[in-house]
Amino acid sequence: MKYKKNILAAPYVLWSALFIIIPLCMIFYYGLTDKSGAFTMENILAIASVGHAKALWRSLLLSLISTILCFLLAYPLAMILAGKKGNQTGFIILIFILPMWMNFLLRTLAWQTLLEKTGVINGILSFLGLPPLRIINTSYAIVLGMVYNFLPFMVLPLYNALAKIDENIINAAKDLGANKIQTFFRIILPLSVPGIISGVTMVFVPALTTFVISTLLGGSKVLLIGNVIEQEFTQASNWHLGSGLSIVLMIFIIINMLVTALLEKE
Amino acid sequence: MKFAKKIYVALIFLFLYAPIGTLIVLSFNASKTRSKWGGFTVKWYVSLFQDETILQALGMTLLIALLSALAATVIGTISCVAMNNMKRRTRAVLMGVTNIPMLNADIVTGISLMLLFISFGLRFGFGTILLSHITFNIPYVILCIMPKMKQFNPSVYEAALDLGASHITAFFKVMLPDLAPGILSGFLMAFTMSLDDFIITHFTKGAGIDTLSTKIYTEVKKGIKPEMYALSTIIFVTVLVLLFLVNAAPDKKQDAVL
């Protein structure tokens, strides 16, 4: 019987070898060779060139800021939702999954309409007599786009972690004389760490690697590392360089995973 | 405090739904440019159904979402059954591989599949998009089914075997009903992910074939056709209504019981 069941695993084992493992190996192959097929580190070291390093630095900075903003916005929201009685899953799905059914490119583009010089938000601001917002085609607009697109990925794991916390533990802390702030920092926050970790990963990685948000809201003035890689593949057709830069990107993703894994252990 | 909480939730709600509201308003905008309001019209809804290219892209998007979600659900379900019987270490390795497409950046997944298809000499088009979508959908399906699998009591399955059921009968009559909620949510998740994907499709599609996402992306520079706003409004409202119906249905049953 065991033998029979292992045959069942065959389709997926084959599939994942063919479409997950081999493709990754191909990136490493292309990234570590030049056009003649000889081994080279050049494609990876190309990250140090001024333009690439700048794009990478900007990506790291913007994705870090977006992750922090997402966390700060999502945590209170997740606490409010988790504090409600009964199962809130239906409501949460309504809020966060529903927008996904409207194409994300269109939703992001809609921010252009909202943020433009003569856009909706500036219309409201001038009506209220406030100075206009000039953030379209800047890094600020990109951060806003990242927070907008990836906020749900932060809220959902935080909500799951917070909803699991036993009410009795919090009540016990209160009984033992902890005030609200102490309860939060010594009980709630530590217990929600698994949620924080998966939330941070799910926001940081797509934000670090996006090329769409920067194209749509950065007005092709602000290049991120994702844009550089995308252009190497679709316009410059330099797959070797593109793969090399992708390897660098993966290194940062792995660093992020290691850091979060270490935090989880503590 | 309660008031402050409500305001906070409302503000986040506004932040998430302001762009959607904008798109809905734009779909009724008579002026072709995004930045001007030219009066109310439904003409884009009419011309949408005469626009071959948009309808084609819509059909392609739905077809790929449906086929990839179905294939991923079947493969995912079978492999969950198989993984449940594996040795701990083998299972951990396979789960680790499963996590790669979820943890890795979409752009890297897209590029890696593109390189694979190129070196296999596959013609870029419907087939390559479908293969890629199945690949990134399987992990979501597995993730949805695995918790149900862990809750499943193997003794029940063995009891069915003892009572003379074949493995196939036991699977369909005993195990499948228990896994069904996980399988369904896995399918829906895969369908949604496929529908909303742009990045991986961007790298694995060939010339002359478009899903809604890639079509919108190529239109960004020329200006989005207003018919696109009309289409996404229709999709959005349809899903909203469906969700309300689905959410309302079980409540009624409970009321009836009470």
C-alpha cells in the first residue's frame, strides 16, 4: 500500500522538478556564464555598477519603508478585527480579497487619476484650501502603490496570529496588574511574532522585486532593480546579465528569510 | 475608543476602495481621458461587447484561470494524499520545494520559466502560459488542503478498507468529503491568483496572445481604453453580488434551524 501511495506523488515530484527546480538552475547557469558559455562572475558583479547599485539601493529603501508602513497600518487594524466577537473571516475576505478581482494594474493606475496635479485628491485639497500634493511620478507615489497593493498580505497573517491568542492569557496579565501598554508589549506583541514574520516576508519580497508599480506610478523616471532586470529580458535581451542580477535579488530574499527565521527562534 | 476604531477601519477601507471607486466612476465617464469628467454615459458598456480584442483577452484570461486552477487542484489533491503517507523527511523536502514559488519573487519565477521554455524550444503562447499558471497555482492548492489532511482520521479510511472498500472507493467516499472544503478553497484561491497574475504571464506569453493583465499593460502608454473600466466594473460587481449571496446563504439555513 505504501508503494502504491508513493506512485501518487510521482506527478507532482516530476512537475516540481521540471518547472521549479530546473528553471532555478537555469537562472544560475545563465547568471554564471557569458554569451560563449564560459564561467564568469561578471553578471553578478555588474550589480556594483553605478546605475544598478543605485536601483538596488532604491528598491531596498522603498521596500523597507513600505514594509514598515504596512506593519504600522495593519497592526491596529488586525487588533481591531481580532478583538471583534465571532468569526470575522467573511468580513475580512470581503475587504481584502474582493479588490483582487479588479485587475491590479488598473487599480494601481487609478492612483494616477487620484494623485495627478489636477486629480481628485488635489481637487479636494484645494477645495479645503490646503496646498496641493505633488507626489505622482516620485518615489513617494511608488511607496504608496506598494503599501496599497501589499497591505492585505500584512493584515491577513497578523489577524490570524492575533485571533489565535487565548483571551485568558491577556486576562491573566491584567489580573496580575499589567496595564494596557505592558500587556501589549509583553504578551500580545511577542505572541503575534509568527504573524509579523510572515506578514513582513509577504510584503517585503514583492515590494523589493516589483517593476510594475514603479512603471505605473513612477512615470519611468524612478528605476527599481525589478525594472532593470525586466528590461534586460524584454528589451536588451541580455539574459545572462538579467539572470546575474536575479541571483543578487534572490540573495536578498534569502537574507530576509534567514533574518526572519532567526527572529522566530528567539 | 470604539468610535476611533470605527474611524480607523473606515479610513483603511477608503484607502483600499478609493481606486476601485475611481475605476467605476471612470467607466461612466463620457470623456476619453482619465483626468476630465465629460458627463455620464453607458456607451463604454455597449462598445465593450463589440470590442473583439478585449473580449478575446477576457476569454483567454478566464480559460487559463479555469484550466490552470482545475489542473492545479487535481495535481495538488493527489500530491496531498501522497505526502500524507510519506516519511517525515521526504515530505519536508517536497514541502520546501512547494514553498519556493510562493517565497520567491514573481519576476524570478517568470524569468526562470521563460528560460526553461526557451531552452526546450517550446513555442510561446497559450501552452506556456498555462504551464506557468499551473506551476504557481499548485502550492496554493496544497497549502489549502494540507490542514484538512492533517485533521483527517486515518482510522476511518482503514475502516472503510476493512469493510471491503477498494482504495479508490475509500478515497472518494471517505477521504474526499473530508477534504472537500480545502479543495474548494484551494481551487478558488488558484483561480483568483491566475486571474490577477500579470508578472509571470508577462514573461511566458508569446506575441499575439494576451490576457487582460498583459493587454492593460501594453495599453498603459497609449492610454487605457474606457471599455476596460467598464469590463472590470462588471467583473467586480458580479463577484461582489456572488460573495453576498454565498455569505448570506448559510445564515438563512441557521435561522431556519433555530
